[in-house]
Amino acid sequence: MSPAIPRRNEIGLMSACTVGAMIGVTPVVMITFGLFLASISDAFHWSRGFVSTAFLMLSLGMAAGSPIAGRLSDLHGTRRTILAGFAVYVPALALVGLLPANHFAFLALFGAIGFAGALPSTMMLARVVASWFDARRGVMLGLMAGLGNGIGASVMPALALWIMAHTGWRATYPLLALVIAVAALPIIFIGLRDAPAPMALPSVRAQEIPADDIAFPPEASGAPARQDTLGSAARQPVFWIILLTIAAGAGCITALIAHLVPILTTRGIPVPKALLVMSVMTGTCAVWQVVIGHIMDRTRAGRAITPFYLAALAGILLLQSQHFIAIVTGGFTVGVAMGTEFGALPYVVSRYFGLAAYGRIAGVMYAAVMLAQGVTPVLMDLSYDHTGDYSWSLRAMTVIFACGSLALCALPIYPERAAIAAA
């Protein structure tokens, strides 16, 4: 069972984790990047196509950094890993304002930001929450990730736009870094705490666990919790079902969001209406992470997310409608699927494989997600260049979500709950 936490400390812990999610790479760098695209292109006399490769470098950097972040958290504690990540990520963000017109320096710095940003990522914050909460784990993960990323995605672009309007793009990144250091990091430093000292694994499994692995207390009284290593997890079909369905789905939805405005405007939808659909999508994603967390706290198997994952297929079809109400509904259903994927991943990893090697296991899964999110938009652009529209990409997405939904149906009951039922 997860350790008890006083109400006051619970508020401080959740505040720290939520603020950490607000100032991560996704809200601060990825969501705001479009605001700087034209300015950087004009300042350096580079094509917008090249400048946009910074987005790919961010994703690749996070994909490379996530497994390392997971291992560091398993060995040295999650709090230390997160704080060390912020100590590198925030100064690296400030350095963007000093960039010369050099292709290598530009790509290397954004890759470094992504790599450093993997240490204080939502994945790492989710480990802190998961190690403190058991019965309410899903809701707490949803609150942290949904509110943190949702508020960050709303506040950071507005703040960046205001700063840029008054100072120019070069001063914006250093000032964002300063705001993060002054307003956010003290909250994280004070409120973020690792769960109490872990226990050793049962001796029957000792030979499976490397000496540097951490084993947390059993998650359910009266039933032994499953505590997998990365190796033992990777030998299970459950691991690959989760990794492939979530990574493929996240990649498709990221590509869809990145191209939503051109997809709709080329069909005659005005830009303000297209932005409204995007707002519905992202807002639904933030709220739905809390809803899916509540649902998962009350279900016994990961396959409970299947109908909500399948909502993406319906959403893609609705987005191709000629009626704006149907298009808005499509944005809502895609938001449900997106919130389900992002909310379910940390939860199902903790339930199926335990917390002993959570950092390593989740790190590999998040690396796959980030790689898919970086590559899929590029593939969508290549498809457009060859066909002249997005129809083939949208059809491929419907096939991916249909196959992923079938695969999710095979997810079994969580091991700890199966053990309780058998007792």
C-alpha cells in the first residue's frame, strides 16, 4: 500500500508536481514554438522548414533522455533527478536568446533542451505521484498532468506573446527562463518529496532484480505487488501492447494537431473556427485526464480505456465532415482519446509492472512516444508532398486506431487485483 501522506503535505506535493508539469518542455517550448517561427526565420534568413526541424530535435532529445532519466530516478531518487533536470533545462532555455545564425548550434541547443527536459518531464512527476497514492492514483495523476499541461499550454503562449511584443523574440526565452526560476522552481523545491525509503523485494525474485534496482512497498495489503525489471517487463506481451498502441496513437494525434489548421482551412473553414476546434481538443484533453483517472481507479484492467482510445477514430472521421458542429464534435472526441492516452500511460505502467523499476520501464515507453511524436508529423508532410492533400494520412490514422483498439482489448486484469480476487 502506498504511504500515508498528511493533507497539508498532499497539497504541497500535488502543487509542486502540477507546477512542474506547467513549466515542462511541452507547454514552454513545444506549444510556444510557432510564435517564434517567423521571427527566427527572418532574423537568420532561414527557411521556415529548416527552423521547424527544431521541433523534431526537441522530440528526439526527449526520446534519448527519457530512458536515462528513468534510470537516474531508479538509482538516485526522483526528486534529485527532477531538480537536476531543471538546473540544466532552464539555463539552456535562456541560451536560445543568444543563438548565432549557425545551423548546428541551433539544432544542438534545441536537442539539448529536449534531452535536459526529459529529466523533469511529466513522466518523472508521474512517478512521484504514483509512489504516494494508491486508491486515488488515477485521479491524482490526471490532476497533475491534465491541469499542469492544460494550464501551462494556456498561460505560457500568452506570456511568451506578451513578452515578445514588448522586447522581441531574443529576450523572450531568457525572460521565460527567469519567470520559471523565480516563480515556479521554489514551489517545486519545497513541495516535491520522494516517497519514504523503499523495502527490499521478496527473496524469491531477488535474482531477477539488479542490485541497483529500487523496490517499493507492496501496493495492496494482503497481496504481493508485482515488481518487474525492465527486462522482465519487456518479455511480456502487455509491455508491447501498451508501448505500441500509446506511441502510435500519440504520434498520430500530435501530427493531427500540428496540421489541424491547414487541414480545415484548405476545406474552407476560417482560421478562427479552426482555432476554436483546436481549443476544444486541447481543453478536452486536459479535463479528460482527470476523468479517465477516476475511471481507471474503479476498473480492474487496462482494457477499460479501449472505448476512449477508439474515440480518436470517430473524431478523425467527424473532422472530415462538411458541417462545423460535426467538426467541433470531432475535436472533442479526439481530445477524449488524447487525454486517455496521456492519462492512462503512467497509470497502467505502475499497475502492470509495479514501481521497482518504474523509471526504466516508463522511460523506454516515453522515449517511444516522443519518437513517434517527432517523426509522425514529418511523415504526414511527406505524404502531403506526394499526394497534394491529407486524405491518405487521415486514412492511415483510422487504421492505426482501429488496430490499436483491438490490441488494447487483450490487456489482462492488473496483477495485484487478480491476486486479491484469487485470495
